Amino acid sequence: MIRRWRRGGSADGGTARPAAASEEPHTDDTTEPGAAMTSACAADPFSRAMADREALIRLCLYALDRARSTGVAERLTEGLAQVGVQVLQPEGERFDPSRHEAGGTVPATDGELDGLVAETEVPGFTDGRQVLRPPVVTVYRAARGTPGGGPAGERGRP
């Protein structure tokens, strides 16, 4: 039997007393300030664990975006990978607007590079098959007059 103790409000400064069976002990079940837990999460420990996992992943991504130390960023990335969250850095892949967000373009020195991701400006993340955040990338664009014919030297949308 688990005995819960509640502080009493007596004149002597408050003494601990066992909680009555009819009293509900106060618990704070929110994962972040202002968040309300649904009754489904309260009744189902698995749902609660998954909600906690999602909150921790969001917190780690927030910290990773603000990490100034390479070592801290690497440790956060390793920890996320241990729970199944993968980093998306698609350098060299064909730009796909359904999977990537274009942050800008750079001139392609070779027509073969046209439409490929030149660099990742902000890494993306997946959790299994779910995209948590698409990567923001810079895309190679061919100069005018070459196959693929985009504007040369322009930093803009692909």
C-alpha cells in the first residue's frame, strides 16, 4: 500500500498527515507550461510516454538550433539518433520541393550540378517516416544559355 502524505494547515506551521482516501493528491501532469494533458494520456501510460518523448525531442531540437559548441551539437545529434531521430543534410541530392525547403541558389559551375543541393543551411529531421522539419537548402542553378538555363550569380528561389 502506498501512503501519500499531505501537508496540513495547522497553527503550528503545518504538519504532515496521511491523505484521506477520498482526497485526490495534487499532481502536475503538464509537459510544458500551459500545456494541458488529455484524459486519454492520463489513462494510457503508453500515450503519456509517447507525448513525453515528443516533448523531449522538441526540446532537444530547440537546444540544438541554439547550441554554440560543436561538441554539444554533436552530443545532441547522437542522443537524438539513439531514439530514432535522424538528421537530414541532403548535399548532392536532387532538389525536391516536397522534401526540401529552398533557401537560395548559387551558380552552377557545371551544367550537371543544376538542380542539386549545394549545401544545407538548416538541417532537417525525421522521426521514423515522419518529417519533423524539412532541411533548408541552397540549390545549384545553371547559368543562362546552358542546359537548365537559370540566372547566373543570382541568390534567389530555385
